[in-house]
Amino acid sequence: MPFTESIIEQAAIDWLKDLGYTHAFGPEIAFDGELRERGDYHETLLLSRLQDAIARINDDLPAQAQEEALRKITRLGKPSLLLNNHAFHHLLVNGIEVDYKGDDGRMVSGRAYVVDFDDPDNNDWLVVNQYTVEASHQNGKVNRRPDVVIFINGLPLAVIELKNAADENATIWSAFNQLQTYKNDIPALFHYNELLIISDGLNTRIGSVTSNKEWFLPWKTVEGEGTAPASLTQLEVLLRGVFEKRRFLDLIRYFIVFEQERGAPTLKKIAGYHQFHAVNYALDETIRASHDKRAAVEELKGVYKTQPMKGGESGDHRIGVIWHTQGSGKSLTMAFYTGRLVLHPAMQNPTIIVITDRNDLDDQLFGTFSRCSEVLRQTPEQAASREDLREKLLGRIAGGVFFTTIQKFMPVSPLPSGEGKGEGILSDRHNIVVIADEAHRSQYDFIDGYARQLINIAHPEFRAELEKHAKELHYL
């Protein structure tokens, strides 16, 4: 049997069906098809599915609030594809603010959601092939038909474009170029897009609406336990690794940022497979290390697997190390990790302290985090001096993302003779997380390095635990 594009398309559909997606053929759900889920080819959303989902997920809101949520999500009203895409992403992950009359007749503010991120099974999962979209241009109407579109609750969140690897004139980059044509000709479809996939059956890449060729990257693992075996095609690995329901929801919710450096266009960035799994792994270890007993928090429904921690004990205050090679996105990994910590209920609104030992690195990381403030759900702060650092941390009840060089933990004057008995404590909370970047000896040496000053202002029990493990701890 020849290796054709239709075979690749059917294989992709079958793998998604294995993950629990239902399948529909584009022409059948068109306005003139048997199932008629669309009013016309200009409609990019499956509105009846979206309306049903809003009612199902927000059954505590009155009908008028649900209708307002539907109106806002379908009328984004921005002047460009990227601005609409950014606006949609914000509404998708944070919910839609709605106003409605309460039982007492007064106006009440609420928040409606179009996707249930906590319970994957409370969503409608659909894969559609040959999905025709029509748009009007100055020179008339144009029709385009993406190969595969993945919908959650009627929202077209992912587009897959396929080419035939057996055709020497149609490479994976032919699929990339086809997506650029779609963005130009039928931009309304991409207002709601989160992920773009290109594949020729042999090579497969994932990117965003702003990704150039360089940033369409492979996904090399399914469950995060190791690199996928060579017996699996790249397309199967990516589909099973990304579009498993729990992972897909997490990727959308926690691992997408819109970043703009001064004078440069906004870029929509998606975590790579190594960042995604490293952060989820680190999150689990942080919860373990920061609690005497595993927090009694209901786990999110779905499947997530990764390598187990060896030797870690509950409440030992030791999370571990994430090792990055140059250019692998260390700063974004740290931002994604912080964003996950901030939102996880087990961490109870933690305080995050990012430590470096160079001013230029401190400024660089602070700049990255500042541009990623949406994923952090707060604005990070940079300690200007030792006094400023102490003021920010002393007696803080909860929250905050702070940047400092470790030198600022040095006392302004020698510590009193009572050092070591707790007089210098800044906080005794369990949910303060310290992230050390480029942990050189200045940051982890408990004998005569700066780390000695850091633990001097820690809780006595924490300090004793660190000193106990000083010989074996090379990184915190």
C-alpha cells in the first residue's frame, strides 16, 4: 500500500480516538452536511458544542451570565490575528468576567469558564478532518481546508497539517508554508488556536501561531519517563504525548506565554517537552519537600507519569536539581515552574525567591519573569538592597515572587551573639521556595560561602536540617 497523506491522516485520527476523542468528518458537520453543526463555512467554532459546554461547566451561573460568556468568547474584536489570539488565551485560562443580577436584584460579578481544566471528562473532545473554512477578501471569497482540527468544547484549539513523505516535492516545511497561507487567508480559525502541528509522517513538529521554522520543535516523549523508542513514529509520539487529555489541558493552562522584548514583536511561546515534564516533576517534588505529610489535596483527574524521586522524604526541604544545556530555555522553565507553584492549592500561595550571584544574571532573569507575568499571575519584584530584601521578606504572610543576589543575605552588621538560635529569622513558613540559578559554590557552600548567611536567617529546624545534610548537598 502506498504511503499517502490520507493514510497519515487516518493514523492521526485513530491515535486521537485511542485517547478518547470522538471523530467527525468535516463535510458531514458542515451546514449542508448530514449532521449540520455549522451555520456556514465562515463559522470557525462549533457553537452548539460551545454553548452546551458553558452551560455544563458553569451550571452555578444564571442563563444571562452564560450568554454573556458566549458573546465575549465569540466576539473578540481585536484588530489582528495575534491580538485576538492573545485575548482568547487569556479568557480561556483565566475565565470570562460576567455581570448578572443576583437573587436580591443587585448586580453581581462572576467568572465563567469555557473549558474544565480540573476534570478532563467534563469536556467535549473532538477531532475533525477536512474542515473547510471560508473567508471574504478584497478579491472575493477563498476556501481553505486544514487536514485535521482538534476541538475542545467546540473551540478549534489545534490544527494539524500533513504532507506525504513519499512525495519529494512535499516536505514537512511544505506543511509549515501551508499553515502560513491559512493564517493569511482564514485568520479567524487561528484566533482560537493554541497549538500548530506539522508532519510528513516521518518528521513531526509543534509550534505556535508566531513560531518560525526554527521554533517548530519535536516532542520526544510520551509520558516523560524517557525518550520514546524508535519503533514509534514522531507523529504518534507527539499526539500521544501532547494530546492525552490531562497533558493537553496542563500544556494550555500553564505552559504558554506571550513574551515581548523591547522593540520586538510579541512571541507566543510553548514549553518544550523537556520543560513540560521537568516542571511537573519539580512541582511534585516541591510539594513533597515542603510538607511533613503529603498535602491532603484532591489530585487533578487524568494521567501523568514521570521518573520517581530517589531518596526524597516528606518535609526534607530538598527539591532537587534541573539540569539545562545552553540554549534549552532555562529561564522559561523557571517561569513555568513558578507559575505552577503559585496556582497549586497544596502550596497555599507560596513565596518564591530567585537567587543568583551576579547582577547581570539577576536583571536578565527578572526581565524574563516580568515579561511572563501573566503565567505568574502577579508582578515579580527585584530587591534593590539588603534592607529592601529584608523588608520584602520579613514577616510576609503569603505570595510574592522576589529576585535577589545571594550577597544581599549578608548582614549589614555582624549578627548578634545569639546567632543560630533564631533571632535572625525572616519567616518560618513551609511554603517559601528558593530557586538558585547557576548554583556556583557561592550559593551552596555552608562553611564559608554566602549560603551560610542564607540559612542563618532560616527557621532553626530548617537550618539544622540543612546543616545535617551539608556534606551531601551540592545544590538546593
